[in-house]
Amino acid sequence: MRFTAFAFILTASAASAFAPASKTFSQSSTLFATVAPAFETKTKAPVFDEVCDTTGVTLTRFMAEVAMLNPEIAELTTLFGAIDTSCKAIANLVKRSQLPASETLGLEGEVNVQGEDQKKLDVITNDLLKRALRFTGKLGVLASEEEDTPVDLASADQLSATWESKDLLVEETEKYVVVFDPLDGSSNVDAGIPTGTIIGIYEHDDNCIVEGIDDPNAEAQCLANTLQPGTNLVAAAYCLYSSSTFLVLTLGNGVYMFTLDEQIGEFVLAKPNVKIPETSKIISFNEANLEKWDEPMKNTVKKWREGKGRSGERFSSRYIGSMVGDVHRTLLYGGVFGYPADTKNKNGKLRLLYEGAPMSFIMEQAGGLSTTGTQRVMEITPEVVHQRVPIVMGSKNDVQEVIDAYAEFAAKN
């Protein structure tokens, strides 16, 4: 019997294959050499071919090609079919939330484990994902921002309207562990500001096996084995609900950005192999907290604002307050996004397992960096599901300036 944290699996809808107007590709298409990542990860990068680099190809066709070229990760096709369908459903909920009849805006009246007031859409999107998992027939335990602990998805009784049970489950399941933040930036949703969903996919830890033992301590230890560092990520993705609906993913071989074509109801590849500019002049922080930050972080940002940093450029500020929205803009235009540690939040505010690690994986695969200031975010092993971590990510040269500032400060003190 195996214990697996599993969330976000839906039945993938069928979609027609894409045929480029100017040329077609077959199985004999040239394979792209695997691009060596800037940093080491513990998972093997998949092989892609020209189909995977063709703008306009649908996500379904893209994943089918990846599965054909890399049979060992063929099950990811099912997972990304789930993510595809879920993002469409959540995008529709967010879009309709402003209608008077929707009754999805405002507070739910509950507080999550982080002490944050839950928005109605937090609860609705979280429930949507749990119910979707229930009807796939693939049972397991999910890890979500809106759950105090991993949740038993096996019993129909657990999927009542109240969703109150937080029991753990030991059950034979599939090979992946999936964690998510169902609606990042939900505090902005009442104002119509961009929100998103963040997903991380890990391989199941084969050492986590409980054979016929009804032992809560063994179950708890099994849970601990699912708390893996970002270097173990097989894939990561986010969906952004904004002027368009975007689905951005990495399988460990570059970053691929899909946009929802509502006329055909499919995500189509808009930007293959996205690369973030190595340097920029945009910062994306809540600068109201600047005086509470660590000295190296505070001094670096002050230099940027005054044009006294390494680049000599005066940085401007662009801050939405939604991690997915801010990171998406940073990927496209370059810059630095962060939520550093401060005197109030000494461990930062963003969650490592289902926010920090997946978004750091995407950022690194696009050629950027992600750090706490003193440590690579991807190398941190979470001790608890909702562990927080300081994060600074973005353009390589600018983030390196932050890392160097912390190193110089440590050398002097």
C-alpha cells in the first residue's frame, strides 16, 4: 500500500491535433537536444521535437507528442488534461464572479490554517479541484493552501458539502504527487485584478510504503516523505486569469506559454521556450515594507531606485500583489519579483511547497534565478505542508546582485 499526495486530476477532454499550414511534422522530426538546466535537478529533462516548438499547437497535441517521445512520463498527459480542464472551469468562475447573480464574491466567513480570511472563490475553487479528483477514480491525498492538512479523497462521505474531515489516507495510487494553490491572489478578486492557480508535480517517493499497518505514526512519516524539495519537481505550471487565460508550464526542458482560444475552447501554444531577459529595470515588491527588510535587501532596492545598482539603471516599480500576475509579467519583461523576510514575517509570507518551489522551477527553466537571499529556493526541503519562505526571483543578473549583497553582509558581520 502506498501513501500519495494527489490532487488535480480530471478527465481530459478530447481535442483535435494541430496541423501547421506551412509544413507538417512526423515522428521522424528532428529531436531537440535536452537543454542543460542552469541548476541541477534530480529529475531527467524530457526530449522535445519540432512539434513542441510550433506556435498554435494545442496543449493536448503538445502533451501527446511529449508522451510519444518520453514514454516514462506518459502519465503526465492525464495530469495536464486535468490542469487544462480545471483552468478553463476556474477561468469561467472568475470571469462570471462580477455578475450580481453569481454570489461568489466576498468572504466565506472562515479562516484557513495560515490565519487568512477565505474568500468564497477560495473555497469554491478548492472544492472544484477535490471533486474533480474524486470522479477520476484515482484516490489519494491532496495538499492545498486551503486545507489544514492533507485530505482523504477516497470516501464519498468525505466529499460532503461541508468538507470538514482532514483524515489521512493510505492507499495504492499512481506515481505522482500533486500540490496546488487553487486561487492565488484571491484577495484581489473582488476588484477584478488578475488571479491564478499554481501547480507542482512531484514523483511519488517509493520509500513511502505502509504494508497492512494501521499506524498513525507511520502515516505521518509517510506524509513527511512527500515533502520534497523543488529539485524533485517533475513539472510545474500556473494558470493566469487576466485579459486572456494563460497556462504556463515546464517539464524540466524550458518554459512553454499557452493561451486559451475561447473560440475553439483549447489552449494553444503562444510562446515556446520562454526566456526571461538577463537584466532589467523593474522591481515588483510591496515597498511599504522596505524599512522592515533585511539590510542587504533594503540597501539593494534603494540602490536600484536611485540608479546606483550594478546596471546603473534607475528601476521603476510594477506591483500587482498577486504572485502569478507579477511573476508572469516578470517572465515576459524581466525584472525582480519578491516577498522578502521582514521584522513581521521573519520566514517570509509565500508558501514553499505549492507557491515558492513550483514558481521557482518555472523561473529557473526560463533562465532566471530564485533565492531567499542566502539559499536557492529549489533546494529547501519543507518540514511542514504550509511552510513559508522568503523569495526573490527574476532576471539572472539582478537577482545575483541580491545574492551577492547578502554574501557581502554576512562576510562583514
